[in-house]
Amino acid sequence: MTRDVAQAVPEPEAEPVAPDVLDSLLNTPVTRGGAGVAVWRIETATVGDEELEVARQWLDEGERQQASSYVRAELRRAYEIAHAAARLVVGAVVDSPPEKVVWGRHPCPGCGEPHGRPRAEGAGVEFSLSHTPGQVLVAVADAAVGVDVERHPDDPVALAKLLHPRELEEIEAAAHGLLDGGRASVRFTRAWARTEAYLKGIGIGLGRDPHLDYLGTDAAPRRRLGEWTVRDVVVPEGYGAALALLS
Ligand SMILES: CC(C)(COP(=O)(O)OP(=O)(O)OC[C@H]1O[C@@H](n2cnc3c(N)ncnc32)[C@H](O)[C@@H]1OP(=O)(O)O)[C@@H](O)C(=O)NCCC(=O)NCCS
């Protein structure tokens, strides 16, 4: 894994990704068009208790243990919905019922251990998932992919210290009213979601310091970063999201 700092080139005229909305885990037919990547969004409040109870039965032992380790109910619920939805969409793509999908991991590009990008055994597709209270995203693609959704933070300037120094500068300037083009919390969430999607796409996650790469806090909905295309994903007010695709 190179330690070189990556510098994204924004493409302001591009369109963000508009995900398909998954209204139900039980009744929605999930199909995938011909494009190289498909993204689904689930609003966790739309998933009913009975529906979730059925979908929970799809989870494997590891997922059940992980779910039960969350103390906060909203985190546990978002995790369960994300994993059920990933089983549903990955299963639909490879023509398998959700409970038959077997998860594995790619090797980590940092250390070679099996904790890199998640994978579905024998599926021949790449996928990524992200969950935060209220929102879940699942992406399925023909190439390595990372997706991330985040809620706007209360204190974006404090958190921005984790980001690239230029991103920190932009967020501080926005917080002091010195930069147009987005409030500090919007700018923070853009940069964080773009960075995390990129690091999840690579498969190293936060094993690579998020202050190394400059993805930017501007409104341009697409950017190139080496071999990666990083696109913003349309999510409701109060959230930010991004998708990174090896292309
Ligand atoms: C991946 C990571 C950024 C996710 O953070 P998050 O914002 O809390 O969670 P999200 O909901 O957006 O994404 C979680 C999903 O990312 C995926 N994921 C986990 N590790 C991943 C990795 N290395 N690469 C790509 N995706 C990964 C999993 O599907 C995970 O789902 P789960 O937690 O429900 O099982 C973070 O968990 C991480 O960086 N982990 C690895 C850190 C590390 O130090 N690794 C060692 C390197 S040697």
C-alpha cells in the first residue's frame, strides 16, 4: 500500500448517483440493470418490526453475534437491516436466496490478513455496505467498490482534524462564513464519505490514515483519484454519502 498522497480531480459537470430505494426487505423485487454498478438505499424507519423479524432469520451466526454487540438499539437495527439488504441484493444478483449467501473477506491490502473488502463466496460480484442510524446503502458492482453514508456531525470542525489538512482548512473557512458552497457540516460529511468510500473500495478502510488523501469538500459530485472514480450519492437532508468504483 503506497503512502503517496492522492489528490482527486473534481468533475463539476457530472451527476451524483441516485440510488434505487428499497422500500421493503420482503416484497421488493430486486433486479440489477446492465450498468457496472447498482446502489440501493434503505430508510431504516420504513422497515417494520415483523419484516425485520423475518429478515433477521437470514443472518448467519457471526452477524447475529455482531448485531447483539451493539448497545444502542438504532445502531443494532441499522446493522441488521444493512446485512439483510446486502443478502437480498447480492443474492438476487447471483440468483440465491438471501439466507444462502455466504460472506467472506478479501485480503487486506495493508497486511494480507482476511479483513479487507467483504465478499460473497462464489458470487463473482463485488459489493459494499454502509449503515448509520436512519440510512443504509448497499452497492453491487463488477469491479472493486466502496460505499459510505454518514450523518452530519454536531461539531464538524473538531472532526475535520482527522481529514486532509486542506479539507480541514475548507471546513474551518466554511464554519467562519469565509467560504460559500456548503455549511461546515455538509462539507465535512462530503469529504468524510468520499474518503471512507475510497478507503473501503481499496479495502484498507481506516487502516490508511484519512488525512493522507485529498477528496475535497466542494459540491462537485464526481472526481477522479488515480484509478478510482468517486461519486457523491443522493441521500436525504442531514446525511452525506459517496461511492468509489475502480474504473
Ligand atoms: C471499514 C470501516 C472504515 C467502516 O467504518 P464505519 O463507518 O464504522 O462503518 P460503515 O457502516 O460505513 O461500513 C461498515 C462495513 O464496511 C465493510 N468493511 C469492513 N472493513 C472493510 C475494509 N477493510 N474494506 C472495505 N470494507 C470494509 C463491512 O462490510 C462493514 O460492515 P459491518 O461493520 O456491518 O460488518 C472501518 O470499520 C475500518 O476501517 N475498519 C478497518 C480498520 C483497520 O485498522 N484495519 C486494519 C488494517 S491492517
